[in-house]
Amino acid sequence: GSEGPAAEVVREIEAMGARAIVNGDDVSDWDASGHLIESAVEAFGDLHILVNNAGIVRDRMFMNATEDEFDAVTRVHLKGHFCTGRHAAKYWRGQAKAGKPVSGRIINTSSGAGLQGSIAQAVYSSAKAGIAAMTLVQAAELGRYGITANALAPSARTRMTEEAFADMMKKPDEGFDKMDPDNISPLVAYLGSEDAGDISGRVLEIAGGMVSICDGWRTGPSRDKQARWDAAELGDVLRGLIAEGEAPQKVHGT
């Protein structure tokens, strides 16, 4: 509605002398998300930065999660990121093929849950992991058109997190507010800048004043038999490889 959070942000932007519009299209709907991108181009004459940040949670232990919850969470998070990113990329590719300079920025929102998993968030974690993987592919494929793609895994107080993690997100009585969402803004602003054109295909964690590069999945210790393995011999091989490699980070909540 006109008094919703998006309208409040528009008023703040306009109060600073800048322009903004509200768009209520469903990011998880193919046609609606395309209209969202078209609306931005129509209102401002061009498109430079896409920040994907829409999300919902339906937290349950894995054994209690339902198909409807899986569909809803995956639709908003993963499909929503795909739809808007796909339409934005199509616009930028068209600009590049027309010989126009392109400096497109896709900034996706993953989560620590998507990187290490999180108890009672199997569905949410899966969707956020998919976003991280999609970001890597976007960066690899779209760089030729002048587009970068990065993902954030932020920790901050939002309408979605302040209820699910009330104690963690509580505002302190004094001192630095680590969970203030304003702490995330500088990183988003920088990744959207011209200066960040050499940074792409990265997943970055940010919480309070700490920013981290996420290494992601890497090929670790290996054994090559140069022939097909027998199932009976793989136990010792796998345990040896596990002993050589780094222990995985713990699942959040364990």
C-alpha cells in the first residue's frame, strides 16, 4: 500500500533530493519481474544496478517441512532472484550488442544458512545455497557483456529476522549496534559502483563491522586410482581424505 515500507523509503530518498519509485510487482512471476525491470528503465532512462533482496521464511525442522512451504520459499528466494536477474541481463546484453557501454551490477542476497546450513531452515538454506551457486554462473557467463554478479550473506535486523532470531537481533541499549541493517548498505553501495567492476563471482559475508570472503566449495584432497574403485576399499580412502582435509564449518544452530 501507499504507506508501506517501500513508500517510506521513497519518501526518505526524495527528502534527500533524489528520485525513486515504488514497484509492487511479484519478483517470482516471470512477466511481473520483467515489468519491474521495464519500469526502472522507463522511469530513469537506464538500468545500472539490480539488488535482489526479497525473501520469506517458513522455518521448521526438516521432518516437519511441507511441500507448500518448500514451494513458497524457493519461489520467492531462488526463482525471484532468477527472474529479475534474467530480465536485467537481457536488457544489458541488448545494450552491449547495440554498441553501448554497459556497467551492470547484480547483487544477490544469500545467507550464512545457505553457506553452512542452519538447523530448522532446510528449505531456506537450500534456496540460499542455490542463489550462491547461481551468482557464480552469472558472473562467469555475463562478464562478456560488462556485468558483474556478487552475493551477500548478511546478518542484520529485518522484518524477517527480528522475529525468527529475536535475541540475536535485539538492539543493544548502548554501543555499536551490530545488527543495524544500515551496516550492510556500504557494501551494497560499493559493489554497485564503477570502482567495483573488477569484483565478480564472489560471495561476501557481512555482519556489523566485519566483512569476509567466503571460499565456498573447493576440490580438496583426492586419490586417483586410474581405475574403477571397489566399494569395499572406499571406506579407508574416504576416511583418509577426510583426515587430510579441513573440517567443515558447523551448521548454524549446532
